[in-house]
Amino acid sequence: MQYDFDKVIDRRGTCSVKWDNAEQFFKLKGVLPMWVADMDFRSPEPVVDALKQVADRGIFGYSGAPDSFYDAVRGWMQKRHGWHIEREWFVLTPGVVPALRLLVKTFTRPGDQVVVQSPVYYPFFDAIRDNGCEILDSPLRLSGNQYLMDLDDLEAKIGARTKMIILCSPHNPIGRVWNAGELKALGDLCIRHGILVVSDEIHGDLIHRGFRHVPFPTLAPEFVGKSVVCTAASKTFNLPGLKTSSIIIADKEMRDRFCATMRSCGMGAPNMFGLAATEAAYRNGESWLEQLLDYLKGSVEFLKRFASERMPGLKVAQPQGTYLVWLDFRGCGIDPARLGVFVREDAKVGLEAGRMFGCKEEGFERMNIACPRSVLEEALARLEKAVRKAR
């Protein structure tokens, strides 16, 4: 089946956070939302059909995950990433963000340090702080036009209270797909210092051509029992509202502790719609994903070409994965301290400021390009017009 990613779907009035809450979030009318990390594309038809079948039954009682659900997830991970997952390693949660909070709650104590590598997905910070822990930031290092892990900096900062790292792989908002060497070096460091690796791999299927996502536990046998992987079909197939994620914990003692935390927080049966959608996506959504990746490649090329020809001061960090793009406005002649006001009030484009992700330097914004090309073009045209006016 051929999918039309150019089709504009009006999401206003659908309880969409991205569209219906934009004016409230940005405190401005007429802003074009390019922020929340969901897509403005219709999910694959097999997923829609599976949800219709569940709805047609007309009974929505408590549900459990069938064996076919686990088989679908395991089959997908084996085929796409060469990762063999045992059935008993699964724990289902209503999203990766809740899981991160529960993982910090389970495997740290108040006062412990949890490592992040900024700029990074901002719910990481809340998951740490809200559990009484201290954020230990080892910022990514910009080398040329590419961000790298600074493991020398990380090792120098590690102390007796450092118990966990939340790894973003692929990285949001930078768009880096960490290679096997980078991940192995990080893993070896964590093994030496007894640090648990919690790897958020929710963007692991959104990998641009020429790159490969490597699930963290596949890198070394000793990593399997010293790590937790958080994954879901939600980013890949635009299903975040269905609240279904798979948390992979190979070590039984760790898994039992995590499940005990879930029970203490009242986490119960999974969402039957989320189960059906996830299974359908992994079984029958691959063609849709391949077409999406081609479309995103075209959008990245369009964005880079637009910046080069019409906004030469704008630097685009080449994304290797995700549908998120890290933009550097420092060469556009805009006062970095005023950038947020400029983007939202002058250009009327809803981007997310770099400081939200822990970026130490002003001048950066995150853009979500998972939208029809015409919407992306409108956003860029608004930015270009505002830049020209500001000069």
C-alpha cells in the first residue's frame, strides 16, 4: 500500500496537545506548532483496522497481553535490530516516561546521582529531581558539526553516589545514532563504576539511511544484566496516546524489584487498544515505516537546502535518527537572549528552546519535522521572513 505523507490532516479540535494546547503553551495566537514529539501523519492502516476490531467488540474490560503481543515485539526486535529478547524479560508500562520515573524510584535512593548527557529530553530531569536524586550532567561535546559523548568528563565527575545513567539512544534532541564503539565505551565505563544503564530507545526504529541502531544490551554479555531498555511502538508508528511500552529487564532480581514498585504505585492491566495497535504495527507496519523514513529523508534534505539557500546563518545538525532536528540560530543575527521571543512572537513558529533540554548556551531550538512538507515549508518561510525583517 502506498501512503500519502503529503496529506494535511487538520488536528485542531481533536484534543491534540501539539495543536490544541499550542496557544496556551506559547501564550500566543496563530503560532504554527512544530514542538511536541508526535507526528501529523495517519498511522498505518493495519493499525487502524486492528483498533476498529477492538472497538467493534464493544466490551472494554480489563485486559492482559496475549502471547501474540510478545511474539510480535520479539520478532520485530530480532528482525530489525538483531536483538533476541526472552519472553520473561518484559514488563509493560503506560509509557516510557512513567517507566523512567519508576526506574529511578526503584534503583536509587534520595541523594544519589543520576547521569544525563545534555542537551537531552527534558522529562529525564524531572524523573531524577522528583525522586529526590541529584542530576549529574556530562554535556555532549560539539566537534565540528557533530555531537559526541565526553567520557573523560563523565569519568572525572563520577563519585560514590553515582548510581545510574539515563541514556538517550538514539539521542533526542540532537538526533545522534550512537555507534557500537561509543556505546561499548560508555558501557565499559559504567561496568567499572557499578552504574546501572537505563537506555531510552523509543526512537530506535526511526533511523535514517546509512545508520544503524544498536540496542545497548547486545554489545557485551556483561551489559545484559546491568541495563534496562525502554522501548515502544509509539514514536515509530505515531501511537503515544495509546500508552503502551515495553520495559526490558533481563535480570530477574531487578525485574522483581521494578514490578514491586509498579504494584506499590497501582500500575495495573495494560491498555487493550495499545496492545492491539502495537501488535498490528510490528506485524504489518514495516512498509509504512520504510515509506516514512524515505519521506523524512526528503524533509531533512529540504530543510538543509532551504537553510543553505535562504537562511545561510541557520545551522542544521544533521539528524541520524528521529524526526527531530536541532537548529543553531547563532549565525542569524538574532540576540541569543531574545531567540525564544523571536521564534514564537516574530516568526510565530512553535519550537522548543534549547534551554528546556539543559543546553548551557543560548541560540538553539528543537524542531519536529514529522509533518507534511507543505507545513514544514510554511514554518521555514515564517522564520526566513522574520530573520530578514530583523536585519
